Amino acid sequence: MTATGPAPTGRGASTRRRELIAIAADLFAEHGFANVTVDDIGRAAGVSGPALYHHFDGKEALLGEMLVDISEYLLEGGRAVASEGTDVVERLIRFHAEFAVDQPSLITVHFRDLVHARPDDEARVRSIQHDYVEVWRTALHERDPSLDPATTLAAVHAAFGLINSTPHSGRLPREAMLDLLSEMATAALFATTRH
């Protein structure tokens, strides 16, 4: 499983650091964080495992940086979409679907391996995730103010579940997959307005 498209990980980091994060994301997604060693990452990157310590102080630090960066990327992107003001829900769906389709390894690691992050990194990711969910919840509530907060929150999480299942789905060509995910997530979210 290889990440495609522009990877959001390590946006403030050196090119080599970004490469190492992308390589680690693919390995973690394929084998699971616990089953990948520093030597495995080094071998895939063409360096010795200990050479990674020039960039990260351990495998957990690499994972933490990866997950915090993914979360910040989604939050910043979601806020940018929301600031534009029209068709916000539909554009949030498309933004998240593009991330999921283009970065299947990162989606897998984000969903599955957060429990392996250091406690401070896990807390930071959960805080950012909360803020990202709030961007979506606010957009959906503004679209239909009659929705109660619990329904709105449940609908947002259900849409994430649908979109984030992409790495486990049969794959269509990129645009067809984006259209399918966007249509399905839109229908799922807007089903709440029929209650």
C-alpha cells in the first residue's frame, strides 16, 4: 500500500524527514505499528535503522509527529473550507474524501495506531480531532439548525466512518471513488434532515 498524492506529513520538516515519515506510514499501514522495527524503516529508506535517530528520537516519536501532522492538516483544511461560506458541508466531504483516497496509508495508521503513540502525542491528536469534528458539526448545524447536537455529532462521526473505510474498500479509479464517497457521505449526512 503506497501513499499517493501530496503527503501532508512533515510539512515543516526537511525533505528527508518527510520521506521517512511517508515510508514509515506505508510500513505501519501494511504491517501494523507494533510489527515494524526501526531497522525495517531504515532498510526501506536505504539507511541503517540507527540512522533514523538523527531525525527522530524513536519509532513512537515518528508516529506521534505523523499523527499530529495529519490531524493538523485536516483541521487547517477543514477550517479553510468552512471559511469560504457556501456549500460548506459538501466541500468538507469532498476535502476529506480526497485525503482518504489519496492517503490510504495515513488513514489506516491514523485510525488504527493512535493507541501506540506517546501519551502527550495522543492527547494532542485527540484535541485536534475534536476541533476538526467541531468544524463539521458547526457546518451541518448551520445547514439545518433544527438538528439536535447529539444527532449532528453522531452523523458527523458516521460520515467519517464511511469515508475512512476507503483503504479497506474495493478501489475504483480516483475520480469515480471520490464521486461515490462524496455522494454516499452527503446522502448519509443529509438523511438527518429528514427526521
